[in-house]
Amino acid sequence: EQNFDESKYTILIVEDNIELLNQMVGMLQKKFNVHFAMNGHEAVEKLKEINQLDLIVSDVMMDNGDGYFLAEQVVKSKRLGHVPFIFLTAKNTTDARMDGLSLGAIDYICKPVPIPELEIKINSILKNILNQRHAILSGALALMNKKHIPEIQTLSISEINSSLFESNCTKFSLTMREIDVISLMAEGKIAKEIADILHISVGTASTHIQNIYKKLGVNSKFDCLKKLQS
């Protein structure tokens, strides 16, 4: 596993075929932080070590904990219950797909796995998640404009251009975790509340906030939020 890059999405790959696992890790780690495991139980232990996770790609049929077992453990987790799943399967039946979808799977890919198709689906899912986060941030900023910053033009949620936020987030090299922190800041959360929601330490939350201010060249929450919509 390579060194963690905070600017990249983080995914977990679970597959008991070593050759296929190596192929997927080798291709996907060019664009993502990649963790991996060879069965469901190993993946559950691996998840205890992972602080930030955006998506899981898991084989369905594995010894020592199959993909359904792993999905059940993730869904029950308060910290990871929101993480989307892609299932890899050689058993492409309606019943099998229904079982996976009922556990929250986003998609299925039939084996043999076409890795370029897998990468496209991962990018599509993560882009949708990013758009949702931008929409939440847009709404929170619009609410803050109306309630707390009278000198800023009042905007309705529908009038805010989410692509502007995406452009600014890219412009200032904000990571996914920093976008999460900004969204919570816009809702009026303080560092301790942010830490509790994101399951990180207060010190880490404060560090994220200071890093955001440094990247944007501001010294306060209000200036930070104004700059993101300018």
C-alpha cells in the first residue's frame, strides 16, 4: 500500500483472487488511495485502521467472510454506514443482485472484471457524492447569508451555482475531508462538534480548519465562506 495522499479519494478493495487483486490495486492506486483485503473478516479488521474511506469494492463469494457479511458489518457501523459499495460477482442472477442491493450496494460488476469499466463506475459514484456535498454546502451558505451575513447578497438555494463551489474547491486544492469540514462550519458547528460528527480528534478538526484558512488566505469562518462563493 502506498503513502496516503489526502487530495485523493480512498477506496477499499476486497478480493480473494490474488492475481485479480493485484491487477485492480495496480491500476486503481494511480488515481486513488487504495487499501485491500482478501476476505470479509480481514476487511473488517482493516476498516478499524482506516480513518477516511469513500468507497468499497468487494467480491461477493469469498471464504472467511463473503461480501454480504462485509456489507452487513459496514451498514451497522455508525462511522462507515454511509460508504457506498460495488459488488464483484460471478453469480449474475436476479436473486443475487437483489440480495446485494438490499444491503445498499450501488452497483454490480460481473466477472471477469473489466478494470477500465470499474474505474469509470468508481469515478461516476464519487463524482455524484461530491455533487451532493456541494449541494449541501450551497444550501448551508445560502442559509448563513440570510441569517448571519447581511452585507452579502441574499441568495436562494436555487440561485447558487454549485459548479462555482466545485471550481473554487478545485482552485484552492481542498480535499474531500476539508469540504466536509467546511459544510459543517457553514451549519454553525464548532471544532468539537465537527470532530464528533467526523469521528476525528478535536485537534485534527482544528488542524483541518487552519489548513482551510491557509489555503484560502483568510482568518475567519465568514471570510472563508464568502470566498468560496465569490
